[in-house]
Amino acid sequence: MSGQSLTVIVSSYNQPNALRLALAGFAAQNDPDFELIVADDGSDDDIHGQVEGFAASARFPVAFITQPHDGFRKARILNRAIVAAHGDQLLFADGDCVPFRNLVAAHRGGFREGAFATAGCLYLDLEQSQSLTPGAVAAGAHEAFLTFGPKAKLYWTHLQNGFYRVLGRKQKPKMKGANFSADRRCLLEVDGFDEAYNGMASVDSDLRNRLRNLGCTGLSLWRKAVTCHLDHALDPRRLTAGAGRRRRDPDLYYGSYQRVKAVKGITFLRHGD
């Protein structure tokens, strides 16, 4: 193994077109020394068959886990993936995000024991998203969309993360659930993602807050580790299933400024609740 062992966890729900591109991005990684788990929240599409086909030619181990769909339960399927993962470092990505070819290497290079690292997304419009094919992704065509303007925004967020880290602000570095990694031991100690949100927003930020409360160091890889977020219209069925903006539960979220353990996390999962 090159350095610590690493598991990539890709969340998915009714997005076969986007997932095909995302998996092509991971197949093209310049550091292929990882395992990949697709964590699916009960898609109607045959995501399992798609992942099996991908696994047949992948250079790394590929696993698939799923659950019956019962509303937006991304936190629960990700907790199951954390339990199933073998890596010391867990890298989280969304199935509608295409990684740059250095993503795994950048996160591995930024790994620290007792730490987590956040990074950013470049948002593509529908025309840009439709222009991509698995072959184009393998050749790095999506990386050309990172022009001066978007690159400057990512760099500015990186600078802000460093500035606010010095000031000790708990709600930094900025967390995108589609692109972050963490020491698996730390994730287990905070009991993973909090399923108490039950589909509401801020579950990723909640996790960041609790990791900070545990004493984990928050690192910023916003200018080094980038993914391209595909337009949601690439998979219309996901839109019609209600994948819109979700509201935050203020009491639950602001409580995460003091909590370390999830209200309903991996412990509940293991107890079969």
C-alpha cells in the first residue's frame, strides 16, 4: 500500500448517468491504491448491475451496499459504508460528482491522524455535463472547466478556511459532503453521520462540528482536491423523486456545537434500530 489504506465511499440515488461518469473518474485516478464502496439509498434504477459491470474491469476492489428507499436516508447508508470500509482514511464523494484524476492522491497526501480534510466542487451547467462521456472523463476533459474564475473562488475559500482556523471558529473549514475525507477512527468516535436529521440539511456540517469538538484538526484541500458537480437534470428521475433543497433543524444543528456523539448514529445502526 502507498501510505495509509484508503476507502472511497460514493453515495448514490437514482442517478445512473451521473454515476457512470463519476465511476469513470475514479477509474482514471493516478493513485489507484484504494477500495471503492457505492452506497446507494434504494435507487429504482439497476445501480447494482451498473456497479457490478464497473467492478469487472476496475483496478481496485469495488463493493455495493444498499437499503430500501424510505425518504432521504443518505446519513444511514453512509454510516453502513463506514462500518463496511477497510481503509484508515475514508474519502466521501457524491455519485453526481466527477473527480479530478488527482483526487485520491491529494486526499492521501493531505492525510493526518486525528484529522479530516474538506475540499470543493466545481459546478457544471447542463450543457457542460452533457458534453462528458466516460472516455472524455478518463482523458481529463472535465478538468478543463476549471478556468480562472472558478479556480480563484476555490483558492479564496481555502484562504478563508486557514484564516478562520487560526481564529478558532468551529464552523470551519467549509464542509462539502461531496468531497471530504477523514480518519476512520475519528468518524467512529463521533458515531458517524447523524440520522436524526432524517433528510434535512446540514448533516455534513453537523459532522464537521462534532469532529472539531472531538479535537480533530480540520484541514483545507480546496485548491488541491476538486470534483465537478454535474447538473441534476442529467438524471431527471432523481429530480422528480424530490431531491430539492432541504431545510435545517436549528435546534439539532446548533446543538452540534457542543456534542461529540451523533444523536442517532452508528451505534443505533449496529443495534438494529
